[in-house]
Amino acid sequence: MSGTLTLSMLALIGFCILAEMAREVCFKQAANASTLRQALVKPATWVGIVFWAVELFAWMMVLEHVPLSIAFPMMALSYVVIVVAGACIFKEHVNLRHAAGVLLITAGVTCVGATGL
């Protein structure tokens, strides 16, 4: 492990963030079913599980090359993209305090990412 964040590892972390967002969108869509049994048979549930599995293998590759103290905080960007996805796809409301929190997360991730460069 080199301890630095290469462009390829940064891209792989980005992929993990997007896969996590896709998984959560799929699970949210499936959760709109009226019962657990109905949610389990929805294709969105199974697509979400596939995203989870793919992300798991990509994340293991990230951890093989990037220190956990750098990689894991960068995954906090998933909170940002999930908030944006919720607002865009499900029309969820994002108030000013929520948006400020998202900006603070982004600032923190930027600081951590700059540490690993």
C-alpha cells in the first residue's frame, strides 16, 4: 500500500460512491411496496443487491491500495450524492440546514482527499 491516492483509485472510489447511490435508490424504490414480501419480489430489490455486491468487490480493491483513514472518509461523499438523488428522483425536500450539512461533508472529504495526494 503506497498511502497515496492515485487517479485510478480516486476513480474507483467514485465508482463505489455511485454504486452505493444506485443501490440506495433501488432499495428506496422497492421499499415503496406495501409489504416486505412484495418488496422482496420487486426487481429493484435484486438490482440493488447486485449493486451492493459489485461495490463490495470494488471497495476491497480500493482498500488493497489506499489507507482506510483516507478511503473511508471519502466514501462520505455517498451522503452527498444520495441527498441529490433523493431530491432529483424522489422529489425529497432538502432544507437549508440539510444543505449546509452536505456542504460541510464535502469540505471535510476535500480535506481528507488532499491529505492523501
